[in-house]
Amino acid sequence: PKMVAESPGTSRIFFYRTSVLGAALQPEVLLNDHKVGKAVAQGFFYVDRSPGNYIVATSTEVERKLSFTLEQGQTRYVRFSVSMGFFAGHVYGELVESSVASEEIKDCKYIEDKKD
């Protein structure tokens, strides 16, 4: 993947999913209500955004949300995990420290942004 340098004044958010559990589940990932990609098993992608407050949402049987603040020049990592629900699996995001994420993300494939 082309890891283009961040633009001045922006910060980067990586989204990744290590687990193959529930691989058929690939919910859309919404960042402040805008689709930025899909939570694909063993895949990752990233977006560059201005500093501010963000809400990450994935919707399967239930909607799961994660909110955080992005500081200037900061890189945040959101790992998606799967928990099994009553009827279907749920995919949810959690913030992960960069030291942990940089190790986990090595085993993931870069997911090109496919515009619908």
C-alpha cells in the first residue's frame, strides 16, 4: 500500500480487524456518519482527518459506537472485534495503543478504498 505522508494539520486513524471469526460479517464503518470503509477480517485501512471529536459506528444486528478525540499530528488505531450475539455476530471498535496495534496490524492486508 502507498502510505502517503499525512498532510500538515491532519491526523491519521487506522482501522483494522485481526480476527477471522465471523469473516462473512463486513459491516460498513462510519466515521461521524460518513462511510469510510468496511470492517474486513484480517484487513486494515486508514483515513486522514482534521483534529476533533469522532464517533466510529458499525452496524450489524445492533449498532456499536466508539467516540474519541483526535489531536493534531496524532495517529489513532481502532481495532474491530467480533462478539457473538443472539442471532448474529456484532462487530465493535475499540481504541488500541500504537505499540499493540503496530504489532497486530502486521498480519493484516491493506484494503484499498473501493468507491461504491
